[in-house]
Amino acid sequence: MSDEEKKKESSVEGTIKAVTGLVEKVPVYEDAVQPVAKEAGKALATVGKAVNAALLPLRGLVWGIEQIEEFVSTKVSEKLEKVPPENIQTPDPAVAGPALESLRFTGHKESLSELYANLLATSMDSETARTAHPGFVEIIRNLSSDEAKLLSYLINVGAQPIVDIRQEDKTGNSGITISECVTTLGYDASLEHRDLIPTYLNNLERLGLIEMPRGRFLTTEGVYDRILNDPSVKELEAKINASDKHKAEFNKYYIRLSQLGRLFGAACVESRDKT
């Protein structure tokens, strides 16, 4: 064996011994951390059980093809009951496909499934199919149950008053908005989470369904009184006015459906089985 080969063997042998020595020490290391690992494992197992328990109800909420077929044959059929049979047509797949797929995850929410049912019925009636825009499916996907209720309410009542409460410097040089989108709509529309009404309105405005033109207000006498006389509003007003430097002011404006909102309402919100 040459000197070079001996050197290589020595190098390999040294590496093997080093690795062997490391492996022999590993059980000692594992023994040292075993209690910690066991506790971490227990904690992870507990969290895993909690996650599984939280997700378990979804198995019953996510619809299968059978539930979707039943929904179409009952709910959608009811909405087409007054439509002449000769007017019922195959819906545009660009509308029906995404709508049926979305029902898998929102079918259990009545306010949202109602929108899909109306949209499907609209798309299957040759007299109204042109108003069933494919983009409406994506809009419904971006709505909460409360927002669907809010849209339905606005369709029935028209423009509604709304105010921003501002804290103005008495010198008139500056001011800040303390509370935005103050309205009675949360109560009037029977929303579940009334404290989220500003977020709902911002989302509906983002989707192009409503307009809130600042600088314009309703002129009907007393239309803003319910808002301004609300106890929480009066309390905030008094708190601002208690300062020597500030005064409370109200920026009045209103909420109304946009042109897109009206079309969306006709196609998806207005219940066809009541017409």
C-alpha cells in the first residue's frame, strides 16, 4: 500500500470514528432533552385536538353534490315557479359554474345562499339572463351575511343618513374625525355585528355597490335626528365639547345604492319568488 493510499485510509478511518463517536453521544443528548420534547409533544397534541374539534363541524357544513342538487331542485325551482316553461334556459356556465361551486362553502348561510339562488334563477330566465353578470358571483363571495342583509335593507328603503363625528379646534385651523360612518343601519337592518357597520360600508363601497358622497346630505327635515340624539352620540359630543380647545361637529352625508348596486340588487337580492 502506497503512502498516499495510507493517508486516504487514515482520513476515511478518522471520519468514520468521528461520526461513530457523534452517534454514540446522541442518545445521551436525547435523554437530556427528552422531558422537554415530551412536554412539547403533549402541548402540540392538545392543540391538535383543539384544532380537530374546531374543524369537525365543517364536515357537515361543506356541501356535497347531493345537497347542491337538492338546493337547485327546490330553492331555485321555487324562484322560477312563475316563469313560463318556454322561458327557462340553460344558464351561462360563467355564472352557474362558479355559483354552484361557491354553494359548497356558503350554502349553510341562508342570507348568502339566497343571493346565489336568485342569481341562478335570474340566469335561467331568458327575460332576465342578460342582467346576470358573471362578476356577481365574485361579489357575493366577498360579502358577509350581515352585508347581504344590509344590501337587502337598502334596496327596500333607499338613501339613508350617515354622519362623521369630528373634533374641531375652536380656532378653526385643524380637526380630526373621531368616529366615522355613524348610522342606525345596524339596528334597522337587524345585523348580527352592529359594531362592524363602518367596515361593512367600506367593503360595499369598495365593491362598487353603494355610494357615500361626502359633502352632500339629505334635506328631509329631521332625517338625521335619530343619529344625533342617540345616547352614545350625545355622550361623545358632550365629551368633545367639555374641552376648552375643541368643539364637536357633524359631517352629514348619505348612503345609497350605486348603479351597479341596483343591477346587483335586481339580479341577486330581490327575491324572485315574491314577484
